[in-house]
Amino acid sequence: MNTLKFKTSINCSSCVAKVTPVLNAQEDIQNWEVNTENPDKILTVEGQNIDEEHVIKSLQKIGFKAEKI
């Protein structure tokens, strides 16, 4: 299992609700969570062979920024 972390602009429960279907639809992601308490709004993604560019582009399509850390 791989774990990737991204600094994001996902900053509230409404934002999490908006990204949920997008992240859940990605077959390579088995688990994910967003720490909205962290100032950098850290998205942690776990799965096999995660395509980090696909995660970033998927979030950009719905209006969120993500940067791998």
C-alpha cells in the first residue's frame, strides 16, 4: 500500500462532501481523508499504484488545488 500526502484547498465539510465522489471513484485509491484542522488542509490518500497527477487533476476539475508534499 502506498500513501501520498497533498497540501490542498479543501477546507470544510462541504468541500469534503464535494470531493468525496471524485476520490471514491478512483479505483487506485482504497482510503483517503482530509485534515481540515491542519493549516495546509492535508489530504492523505492510500492505495496501490496511485497516480498522483490524476488525483491533482481530478481535484482541479472541481475547483480545488492540490500539491504533493
